[in-house]
Amino acid sequence: MSEATAHHADTPRRRRQINLPYVGLAPAWLLMIFALIIPILIIIAVSFAVRGAYGGFDWGFDLSGYRQILFNEGWTGEMEFTPQYLIIILRTILLATVTTVLCLILAVPVAYWIAGQPGHRKSVLVFLVTLPFWMSMILRVYAWMIILGKDGPLLRFFEFFGAPSGMTFMYNDGATLAAMVYTYIPLMVLPVFASIEKLDGTLIEAAHDLYGNRWTTLRRVILPLTAPGIASGGILVFVPAFGAVLEPTLMGGGKQMMMGSLIQLQFGGGRNWPFGAAIAMILMMLVMLVLVGLALRSARNEVES
Amino acid sequence: MNRENAVEVIDVSKNFGSYQALSSVNFEIRENEFFTMLGPSGCGKTTLLRMIAGFETPDTGRLLLHGRDIVDIPPHKRRVNTVFQSYALFPHMTLAQNVAFGLENLGWDKARITARVGEMLERVHMSAFANRKPAQLSGGQRQRIALARALAPKPEVLLLDEPLSALDLKLRQAMRDELRTLQRDTGITFVFVTHDQEEALDMSDRIAVLGSGEVQQIGTPLQIYEEPSNRFVADFVGETNFFEVDVLKATEKTATVRTPFGQVISVPSPAQVPVGKATLSIRPEKLNLGDQVEGVDFLAEVVKKQYLGGYTHYLLSAGGVEIRASRRNASRESDTIAVGSPVHVGFIEGSARVLAA
């Protein structure tokens, strides 16, 4: 009897304790629900909807949006495999990967260099790295179009040293890549810098002390200890690079279609919302795959240590 | 070069900007000895240690390791290992991997590395923890692994940079014994840096007292404590009283002085002091208190006393001069001197020392 009463008296208090923190989180929850969960649910719903006759869509359940990614309906109504969208997906993966790798190769030395500078100069340099963000991205891409363009300074410079006329830097994969790397490199520099900054300098000394040369020290001490920063930099670059629209369109001249442009096209001129939503879902799932993979890896490392 | 010397420091100077960290320092560290560099922070002891390790370069002067000049040899090519103050264990490696790191870089074969790592972990009583990571260890355990890691490659010299300062008191005392044993067993030359005089006196074969970038004195713990060569050493190592005295007559080994309490006495000195003002140094425990005392005898008044169990510290005053004395409490009734009462203070002439002012 007394046990039951005690239990009874205990319950409401415990419930209050559990609920209170969640009330405090309400703004965050509301933001998540309205800015993330509901839009994603809408896109999921649209991806399964039926394409309307004059653009738009009607609610329903239809897999043609997804089917269209791999198969095209022929004249006689039979389904034939068309790899063109698959090629776009693979090309986008390739572009995002190459962008991430180039950013990594360029950003790591920069981050090391900044981390080694004296205090006040360090903060100035970090500020300079973030400076491009103060300007609209589209303006920055246009600036690159001017630099690399037909009458641009770079071409003038090469022509002065006898480059053949008709040489061009614009509207190819190289131009796309240059703008991509330029745009996303600060997102790599900052987390890598932060993790190097945190690295205890005596560990590097200890590695040298124990007969490790520069290469051994980099490979066995510095890189493993800054890996979390490199990984988060990689995610920060890879994810937006995967959905990039501006650079491939403006710098690549839109000759090489990417997933971002394809989605934009389906919601715009293509007037095929279910198909656009289906590609968007594929894009999101691919990104999720990468993130989950990384999360599992770091979780495994946690367990080990 | 002398083969008995593990390290020779010859005329080494170092400036950091306008700050002179070391000014033409000379000394040698003998093979197989436990050598301690003792001094307050900023005295240059850590800079010297880092120079031997290769992390700092002297502006001028030479550094010899077993007779070979090492100034231009990078740290990873010096057969010298360091136990860092913060231990600097690699957090992403297991303890076994930490200990193996140096051996792998030296190109030892796998079987030999495994055997040596096992042996070292055994030696520091950490075998059971071989596959743990440093984060899972206590301070004392990390200390042991840092030692094992630095000793595993059998360095010519082991450098220890205040390795006990992060440990609590009990552990620190246990580690002192362990370090001393380890040094004797391995026969490796230990160069130990500390600001703790007790550590230095306890463990060292020889101590170099450093102050303001210069070697103040080198000697055995007994020499350093009993025969300080200047005011700095007498003041830094242990407690002492400094009295201003008039030198009446001096030779190379003794000086005849008049104390502020009126006596004329003859006291040993490390070098000939000029006639005029000098300093008499006498340690508090060398002063006897009581109704009747031996040797030089004068009257003082007890100003304050501090009962510390095993000892009682007294603050005395004689003719306006402050005197610190301490007395061992041999029995429960030892502490009978009352504050405010007059007391006889006495000391043996040979236990005092006259130093240049």
C-alpha cells in the first residue's frame, strides 16, 4: 500500500522533469518542423505525384518520376533504358568529388600556414579567408567570368607571351572547377584550421624526438589528429558542391548538365515537377549516404578509443 | 674529447629578442649520472634541455653529445629522448603503439619491437594496459608510459622536463624513487629539469643551479645545500638567514667578520671576499635555541612561532634584525619557548658561510 502511494506521488514530478526541457526547445522544434521536415515531406509527396497536362502536378501515387531517371517511354509505349540522367548523376558525383579533393589539397597547407602565424596576424588571415562571403556568390562567379573571359586579364596576359589566338578559358569543365574550388575553399580552410589550431604542438615535437622525420610526423601524428577537421571540411564542401547550379551554368556554359541544373530545369522550363522532385530526392539520398557513412566511421572510432 | 662526458655544453648563449635566456653557459654531464638543472622559471633550464633535444639552436657555442657536435643535427637524428612535462602521449594510439613509435622509426624489426615494448611496459608496471588509449589513464600512469616510450629506444641521454610537476604530492614522491631506480637499472644518463629543490636534492648525483641565464653552481646535493657559492644559490636552495657583516680579514677559504650581534667570528667562504661589507648565510635549522647554547651565542626575542608537528619555526628579533630558526620537536614537551620571551641563539661557526654581498 505504502509502496503504491509512494510510486503514485513520484510519477507527476518525474513527468514534469522530463517535459520541461522540451518546452524550452520549442523554437528549435518549430524551426525544424516548418523549415525542414514539412518541405521535405512536400518534395517526397510531389515526387510521387502525377505530372499535370499543362505543367504543375496532381496529387496521387505514381512512380513515373523515378522511372524516368533510368527509362524513357518509346514511341510504342515500351520502356527503354536511357543512361543520360544516370550520366548526369555520375558527372555530378565526379565534379563534387574532384572539387572536394582539390579544396583539400589546396586548403590543408594554407590552414597549416595560418595556424603557424603569430596571434594578431592569424586573426587577420582568418578574416581574409571569410572575406569572399561578404559578397553575393553570383557576383563572385561573374567576376571569374571577367577574369577568365574573352577580353579578360588572364587571356591578355597569355596572349602577350604569344599564346595562339582563339585560346579560351571559359565554358569548359576547367572553368567550372576553378569557380567551384574558389567558391567552396573557405569552407575547407576554416574547419581544418580550427583542428590544427587545437593540435598540441608538443605532440609534433614528441614525434620528432622519437626519430620521426617530417613525413612520418605528418602521416602518423598530424593527419590522424586533424582528421575530424578534414572530414567536416570535406562534408561542408561536398554537400553544396553536389547541388551546385551557378558554376556549371555560368562558367561551364551549361554544356555539361549537373543535377542541380537538371532539378531547376524540371521545376522551370521542363514543367515536370514530379521528375524534378524525384531527382532532388535522389540527390538528397546520395548526400545522406555519404554523411551516414562518415558518421558510422567516426562512431566506430569512438568505440575503439 | 673526454669519453666520460655524455653531454658537453660549451660557451652556449641564446637570446629571445632582447631577452637573454642563456649567457655563455659551460658545463658537462657525465656518463651514467643523474644530472639535474635546478632553477626558478625563466632561468634558462628548459631552454638548455630543449637545445640538447634539438628543439632550440644556440646563438653561439657548441653542444657535444658523446664528443660529437650536435648543433646542426635535427631532433629526429639525435639519439636523445625526452619525457615532456605534459607527457605528450599520442592520443590516437594505444599505449603499446606509443611505446613502439620510436622503435618503428628507427627501423627495428617487428619481433624485436614487440619484445622491447613488452619489456618496457613490464618495467613500468603497465603491461595490463597495453591496448588502452592515453585518455583512459591517470596522471601517474601517463607519466609511466611517457617514461617507457622515451626509454624504449635506449637513448644515449634521457631528458626529463619537469615530469613530476603535474602529479599530486604522494605520487610525486613515489615517482622520485621509481625514477632513481630506473636510472640506476638502465644506466642511461638522465638530465632532469625542475624548479623543485627537494626533488633535485633527493634524486640527483649532481645539480646545476641556474639563475638569470647563467650557471650559479654545480655540485653534489650536499655541496649545493651546505656550501652554496653565492647568495642566489643559498637563497634558492633551502631556507636561509642573510645577515650583513663587516669583513675584517679574509683568506681564500675563511673570513673573519663582525656580526650585527657584536661577535667577531671566523667563518668559511667559497672564495676570498673583499674587506668591507659581506653577507653571512646561516640556515634556520643550524641555529640552536635555549637557555644555554653552544658556539656563537647571542640573545633574541621570540616574535612569532609556527608549530608544524615535526618542527616548530620561530621568528626572532635581535637588535632590529629578523632571524628565522627552526627546531625539531624531539618530544611532546620540546616546544617550550614562549612568544615574547628572550632566548639564547647559538650556532657553530663552521655551519655558517660568508658570501659576497
